[in-house]
Amino acid sequence: MRIDLESVTIRLGGDPIVQEVDLSVPDGAFLAIVGPNGSGKTTLLRAIYQAVRPTGGAIMIGGRDVRAVSPREAARFRAVVPQFQDTGIGFTAEEVVSTGRPAHVPWWATERATDRDVITRALRQTGADTLARRMFSTLSGGERQRVLLARALAQEASTLLLDEPTNHLDPRAQLDFLELLGTLDMTRVAVLHDLDHALAYADAVAVLHSGRLVASGPPQEILTDELTTTVFGVRSQLMQHPLTGRPHLLTAPPAN
């Protein structure tokens, strides 16, 4: 589904955290939201999935204002992988994934064969099927992220929102997770800290600075040395990665 943000402003405790953001994400695209710490990235993402209420503007998913949609209905068209997860205490990985199904199951119904098929498919799609019987609390960070992504996919939503999904993962797990995101046939919006990851994997980037959208568009056009110097305080150079052939962003401290 297409996502449209129209003049979105968010104040928390009276302070402006996000100011007048206009942004569109085409159906099926992968948008990375980047910016320095405190720039409003996570707050903006949380507003898209209704965890924070904007004080101005509108957020539309599939042409519908998210404020006019019930939480149960919203869960059918957008799934979330938040940054911090205490989910899963005492649950197996498979049981965690099954918690993505309530939006499609009547409150009075028990688990159906169709639900079981969806859960099994989500586990297999994310490579977490071998973890199904293990306790979630015993999994590594990368394994947990795969299970949480499987839970999101079990919602069968058309939009996926992720807050720093590679945070705390080792390099291999980060790359595996980003490669997996690239295979999904759905609209994806992820807050990312690593500019090189945004360049290599996203279709578009949105750059926030002090709560304002300062640039958006194809990563290779947006992540210039001028922008990274101004917004992030680092010099940068675009090149082709010698091992993967993907676009690669070199960064360095400012020149003395």
C-alpha cells in the first residue's frame, strides 16, 4: 500500500519533535528513514503505526487516514517490528509468530488450519522454521529478529514498518536481515542508522534533521558529501563495493 504523510507535525510535552513533514512511499517500495540521533526518526515511524498521535497534518495508508481506522483493522494492512521487544517470555518462537494472527481470527474462534498454514509459511520465509520449537528467550539477536519479522508477516499486511531492525545484530545477521527485507513484496519503511545500509538496500531515503525533512529520493542522489557533512558531520564518497557490486558509502571524520 502507498503511504502519504501530509504536513505531519508532532509535539511531545509541548516540544516540536517532527515539523511539517511531507513524504510519499509508493506501493511496494523500500524507504529508509535516516538522520542523526534525536532527529525524530522513530517518533515519525511511531506516528505512522499510531503509537504517537500527530498534532498536525495527516498520515494516509492506502488512501485512508490512520486516525479513522480501528487498531484491529489497522493490523490487517500494516505490521510493525519495533526496536525494543520483551515479547516472548515463556513462549516458543512458533507461539510468538502466532500472535500475528488475531487480526484475522474472530475473538471466539480457535486456531484454524489456514492460520497454521500462514504461521508455517512465515517461519519458512524468514528462515526461522528451524527455531519454531525453541524458547524465544534462548534465541540470539539475529534469530529473534527473524522470528519477529515472521510474526509481522503472519499478519498478512501489505505494509511493514521497522524501527532500527539491525540494531544490536552482528555484521552477518545485519546483512542477512537486510537481504531478507529486499525479497518481500510489500511496502517497507525502516528507520536505519547505517547510511551504507540505506544506500545499498533501500529504494529511497528520507533524511530528517532537527525534526524536519531535509531531503528525500533515491539514495545515490541524496547521500552526497555535501549532505552527509551538513547533516551528519562526516565526509563521504560514493563508490561501488568491490565485493558485492552494490553502491557503497565511505565515511570519514571532517578534515582538520
